[in-house]
Amino acid sequence: MSIEVTREEYATGRAKGLRRLDILRAGASVQRYHTWRTLRQQTVGEHTHGVTTILIDITPPDLLTPALLCACAYHDISELLTGDLPSPAKREYPELKKAAHDATTDFETDMGLIMGRSPEQQRLLRWADTMECCLWALEELYMGNRYARRIVVNAMTYMNESGMPSRNAASLFMEVSVRYQRFMTGEYDDYEIIR
């Protein structure tokens, strides 16, 4: 699905009803990892589903609010406008990161996608987002894509350095760490990996 979105259309709030849903649904079809050598493609929609399942599993019940789930559902939809900017480029060029952030904020504000959430909820969402990236890259690694190892290592390092946002997140992190180490040393069993 290709949807042409004009700045005026979302800036003036004209995208309503079905047109708004068309734009939001089109955002789910944006391809991720377009600058990486991958064996398969992942869309924002597939990624968002993964983030949502992780978020539900790691979030304490009192923090799992409708606003947090909506924030999760919309967290990368603005990539319809910006594309999936590679993290290394954003780290190397702070002005690019700021421009992308500004564009994302404008898009989310104009489309009514800003959802109230606490700093703790934001931390849970960011962590779940990174864990999904890690799990996707692990699957690439299992299928023989050695290029994906860098994605896994970067994601694991970020999650470890940023700290665990909940007990369930810490437990999941340990399980993934063990599986990764077993895979890298050749000790894993193919049946541990769901096909």
C-alpha cells in the first residue's frame, strides 16, 4: 500500500476517519533494516507486534495502561514520513537524529498520536523495542546471517547498560543472553528455536 501524505494534510489535521487510518496502516508497511544485509525483511507492523508482545510480558500490571499500549502501537508509525533511519547514522550525525526527532514529534502531534505515559512506562517501551530488535537479529543469526551478530551485541549492550525496567525484563534478558551464548559456542539445540 502506497499512501502519499502531504505535510499540509497532517499539519492541518485534515487526515480524519478512513484517510487517517489509511495513513496509520501504511506506516506499518515501512521496511526496517534497509541498510543491513538481511535474509528476510521486517516491516514496522511486524516489529510493532513483537514489541507489543514483549511489552505485555515485561510490564507490571499497574503500568500496563491503554495509553501505553497505544503508544506502543504507534511508536514507529512516523517512519512513513522519515523512513527507518539506521541507528549508527543517528549516533554519528546528531543533527540527523534531531531532525528525525523533530519530524517524528510533528507527525505524532499532528496525527494525534502523542500518548501520555510516565517515564517508567517510556523506559519499558524503549526496552521492549530494543529486545524485539535483538530477538529479530537472533533469528537472522540462527538462519546463518553472521552480519546480524552486531545488531544482537549492540541491542544486548544497550539493554544491559540502560538497566532492567522490571523483574520480567531481567528474566527475559538472562534467558536471551544464555541462548545467545549457547548458540555462539555451538551448544544450542535446534529444537530450542521455534520454527
